[in-house]
Amino acid sequence: MQSSAALFVNAVPLPALFISQSERIEAANAAALSLLGTGIEGRHFITALRQPMLIEAIEASLRDGKPRKSEYLTNDGQQDTTYKVSVRYVDMTPEAAVLVCFEDVTAFEQAGQMRRDFVANVSHELRTPLTALIGFIETLKGPARDDDVARQRFLDIMDDESKRMNRLVGDLLSLSRVEAEERVRPTEIMSPGDVIKTTAHSLNALAKESDVILKTDLPDHDVVMGGDRDQIRQVLTNLAENAIKYSGAGSVVTMSLTGPAYEPRLRSQAIRLIVSDTGQGIDVHHIPRLTERFYRVDSHRSREMGGTGLGLAIVKHIVNRHRGRLEVESAKGQGACFTVILPVS
């Protein structure tokens, strides 16, 4: 028959321990045994926990009967995990004890770290052009006041830097809108082939300027799907712009449409929007991180090209909104192929 302490901790929906005044673990529920290991019951709690701040909190609560809070840090084999630990004094017969409960707050910690990283990245991205603008303004007000050649050169650079900030703010607003709509599935009926044609037409000038051949490969039959036309165009624009800018002069960029056909990964009929190039390609180790905010394969070159580091993050969220998949295939020196798989309904 289970003791009252065992019945008590088994009723708690979190990992929980019952520690007596003798400082031994009187009872632990199944979740606690999974977290801390089997065979901890009956042992001194220090041998099971081994983290000074938590040990101090338990010892203090046993002494004065006051509640305490602490943290317990561990690793589940894949990532670091953080538990918020509550220590509560329980006056039971024949002796008092403390109830120790572990709440997994890893997701909250990760979200907080993501917010901090995002603010730091945005601040860094804005600081560079702002610093340049401030420096040039000071120069134009002082040493270069009467130097027409220098003034024109500085104004051209200031124009580039201000446009860079404007692109960054625009991409941040786009990312915010896409994230806000991510759980709302689009209902508009659209033609992805028409979107490819429109996108290619709008990028022809950039392709010629970059000495890149831009081609389209579309099926003979008309294809329709449920989707947000503007967002699908943004996906194609971001992917094709990247391909044109970074594949290098003399390369070929192709925008293709295939399907609809059954896609096992989506378990439905789907189309494929493919943007491929014959450029220098991407090292394999970069591919898993391409859709992270502000991640760049070549930071210096990306900034020179006017990139904000947010384009593929926007693509990822739009694809998620459409319940699709993004696949990237590339190898150094062998070009790159970005495939967006989207259900037709």
C-alpha cells in the first residue's frame, strides 16, 4: 500500500518530490523519476539534485518553513532544458516535509532568448547605416562644406544607406504581417503561372543589369490553387532576386512550375514552384540555417548587394501559412535549387 507521501506526489501533474526533515526523498512520482533517474527514493536529496542553488532553497525551506523558488538546469539529450522549481513546506504527521515541483519553462526561455537576439540583430543592422549617415552629415557640415566633389560622393553614399534602412524597415514590417497571418489559411483562388510571369517581368531589368539570363518554364495547361497571390509573388521575388544577385554574371536563373501532382509529404495534390540557378552554389553546412532571421552566407557581400537577411525568413513564414514545404538543394560550385511545395486546396 502506498504511503500518504507517495499518494500526494502522484496526484501532482508535474515532476514532484517529497523530502522529509531527515533530508531524504520520501516519495517521487513517475515524472520525477523520469527526470532525475530511478532509485532516488530513500536517498539524500543532494545525491539526486546536485545543484547548489536548489539545494540551498530546499535546506532553507526545511529550516524555516517558508516557500522558495529556484531553477534546475539539465539536458534531455537534444537541448538544454530549464525547470522552474517550487519548494513548498508541508506540515504532515508525524513530521513536516517539503514538496518540490519542477515546471519545464524551456520554451519560454527560448522565446525570450529569440526576442533578445532579434532586438540585438535589428539594433546592429540599423546602427551601421545610422553611424555612416551621422559621420557624413558631420563632415558635410564641417570639412566638406565647400567641396563639391566630396559633397556629391557623400550624398550618394547617404542615399544608399538611407535606402538600406528603408529596405530593412520594410522587411521587418513584412515579416510582422506574415507572422500575424500565419495561422489564417488563404482562400483566394489564383494562378501561380501568372504570378511567375509577372515576377519575371518585374525582375528582367535587374537580371540584365547583373548579366544574368532569367528564364521561365511553365506547363501548357492552366494551373490554379488556393493561396494569397501577393504573398506567393513575394516568395518568388525573394527567391529569384537572391538567385540573380548571388549566382554571378553569366549564370542562368530559371523559375519553373510543375504539377499538380500527389505529394506524399503533404498527403494531397500540390504544385511545385522552383527557382534554380547555375551559380556558385551554397556550402551544405549553411543550408539548415538559411531561413533564420539575419542569417547570411556571406555577410559582407549580402550587405553590399542591399540584402537585409530577412528575405528567406519571410519565405518560410509564407510557406508555413500555405501549409507547404520549402526544400533547398545546393552544393558549392553546382548552383542552387529552391523548391516551394504548396497544396492546391
